Amino acid sequence: AGYGSVLLLAHWESMARGAQSADPVQLAVWGVNAGALMLVALLASALSRERDRAGRALAATTRDLASLQRLHQRTVESLTSGLITTDPAGRITSWNPEAERITGANSAEVLGLSLDAVIPGARAGALEAAGSGERGRARLRHRNRRGQDLHLGLAGSRLRAGDDDPGGYVVIFQDVTKVVEMEAELRR
């Protein structure tokens, strides 16, 4: 609108100097410029709508991701088995509440430690077989931090980061002390 006003003033000035009719070149320039400004306005409007649509899609995706993360966290916390993940070297990267209950060690104490430092024999029993592609299973004796002697049933498998890239290991374990005691009673 501002540009059109400037061109109109220029046209009135030329009329005041005595020109009888509008200069065709000046009218063509005004038409081309007005068309270009209209095109820029339409493009800006389209880009603004697209930005708003992308913003809404990003917000929806962010909400979905947060919901999925909460579901994952609740699932891990709700397991009735101890769940441990390790890096490829066997250092603990996650430790669920049931693992805390069974071993008596909280996650802040064990994160970054080797699995064998927390559950001696677990690496040989569960992870070495898993490292060769098999499912590692083991049953071992363990004294927890509360001084209780337990029998743990462990299962280990590879945790893949993607496309056969070893991302570490996952170990699931349970306190099977009562099962071992029943087996001993049956043998007697």
C-alpha cells in the first residue's frame, strides 16, 4: 500500500507538470511492483501457515514422546524382577526398583560399577553366553547388602543399539531362594 501511494504521488506530480495521460512505462512498473508485492505477501502467508502446522506437529510429537517415556519408566518400575542394563564392557547403566529391593543396593550406588562388583558371578553366568549370541542363564548364590543369603536366577541377553551394533546387555533376575529350598526338601 505504501509503495502504491508513492507511485500514485509520482503520477500526480507528472500530471501537475502538464502530462495529459498516464505514462505507460510508469503504469507497467507500478503493475509489476504491485504484483511482486502481492506475491511476496501470499508467500509469507503460506510460509506462516506452514510454520504453524509444523509447530503443532512438533508439539504433538513431543507430547507423544513424553508419554512414551513415562510408559517406559512405569513399566520398568513395575517389573517384579530385577532389571539391569549394562554397556558393552559390563558396567551398569540402569537399575530398577526391584533390583534395589533384592540386592539392597540403590541405583546411585551401583551405576557405573561392573556387574560382577555388585552381583559376583553374574557376568560369567549370564553375560558371557549372551555375548556369544546365546541366552545366558545362571543360578547363583548372593549375599545382599542386608546380609541375607539368596539364590538368584539370572537371564542375560544382548541389548542392541541398532543394526547388530552391540549396545550392551540386559540382565533380568529374581530371588529364587524359596524354589531352591523346595528343591532341596524334595531331594531329602
